[in-house]
Amino acid sequence: MRLSGRDMCRKLALRCICRPARPARRYYTPAAPSTLKVLGTDYPADSYTNITPTIISKLSLQLHRQPAHPLGTLRMLIESHFPSFSHLSCLSPIVTPYQNFDSLSFPADHPGRSVTDSYYLNKDVMLRTHTSAHEVETFAKGETKWLLTADVYRRDEIDGSHYPVFHQMEGAEIFEATPSSMKKVEEDNEQLSAHLERSNIVIEDIPHITSTNPAQPSHDPRHSEIIALNLKLHLNSLLLELFGGVAGASKEEPLRVRWIEAYFPFTSPSYEVEVFFRGKWLEILGCGVVLQSTLDRANVPSKLGWAFGLGLERIAMILYSIPDIRLFWSRDERFLSQFTPGKISTFKPYSKFPACFKDVSFWLPDRPETQAKMHDNDFCDLARDVAGDLVEDVKVIDKFTHPKTNRDSLCYRINYRSMDRSLSNEEVNAIQDLVISHLKDRFGVEIR
Ligand code: DAH
């Protein structure tokens, strides 16, 4: 394998859930209410509860369902590429850890489960971290070819291409594992190949199945090959449709796509796909042959098939030339009025307003070794809660442990910048003061 799971996630706006291991417990106990209301339902809070008001405020926005919004248009374009598929886009973001992880065979100690990486309402209920969370229920409903678009939530650091809420589209098709059904897939493969051969696309492919990216033991390897090829052909033609017009510097330059061996807990073989854009390879999606245990759980054990998951912001940022992920959330008319339903257009920046950097250095409170330390994501959620989208990015600029006292010191640099206007120094100072006072209250830190 070329990259470790975590390396791959680092590069990916669709951000795979492989992360460094973190303890699944919190190190501080804010004075939280004992129940919380989310999308009209009350949930008892517990030691897992870490969803923030900022995140709750995003749950009902559904950007992917606004027709003129770049994410809405992108959804529609992909849906029209798969006209015979069911198009689902209204599923609640509130799921169980079973749906998000166990139903997809994630190991019990997978780092994505930790409270530092995912948002929990309480230990039994969380926000989906990926659209794959709905695979089992969708297959169980009898859907055999479907696209599912949704908002997904991950705790993360803040920068121009990461936001704690983003949008994914999951696509899947399953087939009866019989000779006649496989023959139909082969015919489909021939048609798709013929179309791609006539198109201006260069595909760097890899073998469908290898010893490190194997067919599943319960599959006839020939069936697995046919399904993997069908997946590749469908995705190559989707990428050709989406990027064909924009990928190269000139119209004559072909679209370059490359396939890479990957690992996901719920597919085998698994792949990632990259597109060459403005001199760089960009990771666009993850995919593979669906693990048979997923289909068994969905009560369709006689089927086999493929699935993919792609990050919509990543693709929309490229197609529309949108430079900062926060813009998708802007309600500024200068942003929204630029777009028409169903049409990709180049975003015209209305202005780049000045940045304002503020540092905060502090000592963490003394804690027994066994207790988890404040995580960077805790700091980012706090900053986002206080300053909203005025935070452009957050960086740790210093971290050390005092050799004598053993106390930990941290320094974060927050870059404040509005998408819509200039911020005054007084305004930013007031926000920074609030960040500091919340930091003291919530985490008991001592400002240096
Ligand atoms: N759910 C994965 C993620 O968020 C993406 C993905 C990978 C989806 C492989 C799939 C798949 O359906 O087959 O990183």
C-alpha cells in the first residue's frame, strides 16, 4: 500500500475516519445541562456529550438541498449522471455508533469512535461522521442502486479546507451473484469502456485484486473482478463528466485520473481515486467492493456489489474555484447571488479582507497521568463556538513541558478574518478576550 490509512486521511477533504488513537473520555466537566434538545428531541447528556451550540445550529441547514447552492448543484449533477439510481438526501444526521461504526465492521478500538474525533449527543447517539453510516439500512430497505447525500460531522482542526461539518455523497449498486446477473454487469462494462475509450481521459489504473487488496473469501474472485471493474468504469465516467471541462489547462489536455490501493474497514478490495488538477493530484473519493458482512446485516446475503463515498466540498471548491470552505456557509448575497441552479460557474471573490492574528499562551492545569489532556480539537470547537466563522485557522505554535514543574504549556495562534467585511482590532480583541475567558472557565487553564 502506498499510503497508510492516516496519511491518506490527512490529504483528504472527505477525511477518512482513521485518526490517531485517543482515549474515549473527557478530561473536563463543564457545567452542562442534563438534557439537550436537538432537532426537536430531548437527549440525556452524559460524559460523552460534546456537541456544541455551533454544531447544533448547522443541523437543519441542509446546504445540499438548496438548488442554487454549489453543493446543491453538484448533488444534482451527480444524480443526473446516475438517472436510474434512487436519490436520497433527507436522512437525519443523528445516528447510533452501531450505524456509524459497528454495522460497517469497524473494530471496537477504532480511533474514529473517540470523543475527540466525533460529536456525541450521549454515549448511545452521535452525529454521523460519514454517509456510509446509512449503508445497511438503505440496502435493508431493498434499494439496489442508490445515491445518498448528507451533511457529516467530524471534530477537527480549523483551516481553509477543513470545517467540522461537510457533505458527502455515498453511491452503491448491488447485484445478484448469479452467472446471468454477472453477464449483464459485463455487458454494462463493455458499454462504459467503449465510451471512455472515445473520451479525452488518461487513466492510471492498478490491478483490481492483489494479495494486499484481496477479493473477499466468500466471493468468487471472477465476480469480484467484474464488480470492481464496473465500479471503476462508473466512477471514471462520472469524473470525466464533472472534471472533463475544467481539469486541464486547455481543452485539448486530457483529464488524468489515477487509482490507488486503499484500506477501509467495510470494503475489499478498496481504492482511492485522484484527479490531476492545476499541477497537483487531488484525492476525490474512496470506494470498493462492499464487505459481505454489511450485506448480510442488511438481509441481502445473496447480493454483491460496490460502493463509493465522495466529499462534495472538495469537488465544489475545484469546480467553482471557491478558495475557503467557510464560504459554503455564507449567507452574504455577494456569495449566494453568484450561483444559478444546475450551472457550474467560477466564483468571483468580492474581496479578501485583512487577517488579524491573536496568540494565547497558557499552562494546562495539573492532571494525573491517567487523565486525557486537552485536545487541539477541544480548542478549535471552543474558538468556533465563540467566534463562529470569523476564525479562518488555528495553529499550535508552541508546546512544551516545564522540565522542573512538569507543567504543560501551549500557545495557539488564531487567525481571524471575515469573509464579508474588515474586522476592527477592538472587535477582534473583544472576541479574543471571550475565547480566553471561556478557556479559563471550561478547561481551568492559567494564562501566561
Ligand atoms: N466513508 C468513507 C470516508 O468517509 C469513504 C468511503 C470509502 C465510502 C469507501 C465508501 C467506500 O462507500 O466504499 O472516508
